[in-house]
Amino acid sequence: MDFAPPVAGREARFLAHFTDLASGAPIASGKVRLLVGASGRESEVVEAEIDATPGFAALTGVLTAGEHTARLQLLREGRTVEFEQLPLRVHADLASAEEEEHQLAEQENPEAIAFSVEQQWTAGMLAAEVGQRDVSRRVAVAGTFATPPGAEARVSSSFDGRLLAPEGEALPRIGQQVQAGDLLAIVEVPLGVGDLAALRGNSFAWHEHEHELLLREFDLQAQRLHAEQDAELAQTEIDFAQTRLVRMEQLAARELATQRELESARQAVVEAELHRKSALQLLETLAEIGQRLEDLRQEHAEGEIAVQPLRYELRAPISGVIEQALPVAGAAVSAGEELFCIVDPSRLWLSLHVPERHVPALASKTEVHIRLAADPQELLQLTADLNGQRVHTAQQLDAQSRTLAVHYEVDSRQGALRAGMYADAQLGLDLREGVVAIPASAIVQQDGLSVAFVQLDGEHFEKRVLELGVRDGDWVEVLQGLRLGDRVVTRGAYLVRLAGSAPDSFGHGHVH
């Protein structure tokens, strides 16, 4: 805001101008309000509309003498933006106002560069506050995208034969999506002359084996029937022996039977139980033999099926997209011939080749930025933009290139990135935390020195000679020359330099 020292009883003129800090363009609409007095109890309020053509708002009003505070407000698009309070002295007479204006003129920095807001708006000038951030030393390395291990599978035939499509389906085509375990094709292995002779011999052997199994099953059934009868007879013997034992015990109690007769009855019960146990064990053994014969019959039946022409299934080992395929059903294929290639395109490996001299500075967490050869204008942050993470660092250097391979797994950006693409990568080494840094666009070379221009007020700038540190992409560490909170020109700094070299050609700014 520009104004001359105000005098009580006289019309004071304030010229307010507002700039959009994001674009550098003037704010050309809205209402401006100036509140003068003690904070919260302002007694004098001056309002004006912003003039859309020059981008200024002229506020005029008659103020009372004294020490006041002034608050400037911008009312725009339903919002009120309030700026910091400024001390405002309203002089009782013109002489004291002229004295203050003279003192302000003497205090002006003679080295300050005038650059009016109109010139700033025309140039689209931007300024940013000096702050702290983490920076790293950037090292350029080459990178290549490749299919990661496990994301590519090649399906081959294990036999010579004929390629067939799955029943009721067609052979997979290039570009088709498949899931792990999907049936891709069938290879039918033909029978040769020797196989046919073996088939005839196997047929005779099969019938002979079938006859042998029938005889054994018949004999087993007879033995099982005999064993069941023997078990039933043993149970009858037990019942009889137990009944006789009870009778002998009753007679012995009345001394009508001898001790020898009693012991003989007990022995008969024991022998009958042993007989039954033996019969039951025989039945279990015969049941096991029967199960083994059943297994042999099942194997025999499967063996009869196995002599049919062999059909070998080819299934997808991974989920992905068919990259290569043999499209002809009925074609003859050879053992080991590659029939399908499946690739999972969702993930890629980015392999960076780090020169030997930079290997000791590699940290476990290294920030990486890349530019694609396909789109060199776009700078991608590996973690934020590609969801990348380091998966492996080689243990040995390449003997020829003297580089160490560092592998990152990244998203393919829905297929935008492809295996085989090249990338120019920047590795962040030697991390420096919380240092003073400014955008690289704020630095201008002048007489062999790196300089930046600090905004002193709305229309005055000061040149600062810088001592620079590490450059990290679009940011540069500043060792000396700037302080936290300084506002430096980040767009249009070269024009400010020209204004400082030839001030007469750029005109003069407003009086503040």
C-alpha cells in the first residue's frame, strides 16, 4: 500500500494493490477496506472498489491526529482476507508530515532496485519465502525397465505331438488375459509302431491279469465265508462254556462238583474266547487283502486307460497377458518348443546402474527421480508417483561398465511404462536435513557470481550475493546470503537484474 504521511483534517490518499502470489497476476476485482484506530475498536473506516483496469484501489478519507494502527482487508468472492496490522501516524500539521517524509527518504536503501507493480504484473513475477527443507546431492545414472522375476512365464511342450485347443474353446490369442491354472492348450502325443505293438501285448497281459484277479477274488470270498462261519461257531462255544461255568460254580458252592471240574469249565471258556479272537483276526486280514485286490483292480483299470493316446495339458503358470502364442490348432509341435509367453504387466523392475565412485554413498533409503526417454519433460518421483520400492542391490559390480545394479519395483502406470524402456534417473545422495534452500529459478549469474533478489517491499528489491551448497533438482542449498523469512524473486529475477543495471530504462516505483 502506497501513501504519503497523512495530516489531520486533510484528505489522506492510500493506494492499495493486490497480487495473486500463485500466478503473479493482479487481483482486479473486489472491495478494499482500511480500518484505522485501536485493534478491534477502529473508529475510522475507509472503503473502495478495486479498479479492474490498473488493478489498484484508491482509498481517501479524513483522519484524526494521533498514533493509530491500520488494518487492510480484501473482500472478494465471499471471503475476507485480512493483512497484518501496520502502525500509522496521523500528523497534526503539514510541517511534521513533511519532516517524516524527509526522514523516510534518507532511510531508503540507495542500493535498492525499483521495479513497479505494473512491471511485475506484466512480467508475471513471483516471489517465495526462504525456508528450510531436506536436500541431497544429485547423481545422474542410467536406468532400464524390465520384467521382474516371476512376472514372465514361457510355456513349452514336453513331447512331440499335435497342438489342440481345449474342448469347446479356441487357442489363446495374443493380448488375451489369463489366470494362473487356466487351460491353454492340449498336446496330443501320437502312438508309433512300437507303441501299437506294445498296446497289443498290453491288451493280452491286461486280460490275463483280469483273469488272475477274478480267481483271487473268488478264493478270497470262500475264505471270508469260512472265517465268518468259524467266528459264529466260536461265539456259540463261548456261550456254551460260560453257561457250563456258571453251573459248575453253583455245584461247587454246594460241594457237588470237584475243584478239577470247576477249573476245567473255566479253561473251556478261555479256549472258546481265543478261538473267537483268532477267527476275528482272520476276518480283518482277509478284509485288508480284499482292499489290496480292489486297489490292484483300480490300478489295472487306470492302466487300461493310460494305453490310450497321451494328451498333455498346457496350463498357465502365472496370471497375465499372452505376449506370444502359436495360433494354429492342429499344428505339429516339438518337445521343448515354446508355445506361449505370458507376462504380468502390472509391475516392473527399474534397474539403475550406479557408477563405482558413488556406491559408498548409497543409503538404504535413497530418493530417486526419473525422466523417461518417452517423455523427458515430466519428472517423476519414484516413491510418490510410481509407488516404487527398492527390492535388491547387487552384491557385485559389472566387470565391464564398473557399475552396481540397484533394482526398484514400480507400478507400470496402467501399462504406460513398458519393459525395455530407458530412463534418466537422479539419485539423491548425502542427505542434508533442514537446510536453507531456494528454488533454482531464483538464482541469476552476474559477473561470475550467483545472486538472488530479495523483495524489500512492494516495489523495491535488494541484490544478495550467495554462497551455494548442494543442488537437489529444482532446489539449491544456500550457505550464505539469505535469512529465513526473506522473500526472493523466483520468476522474473533476470528482469530485476536488468532493472538494477539500467534503472532509468525501467522507470521509478511509487512512493511508500
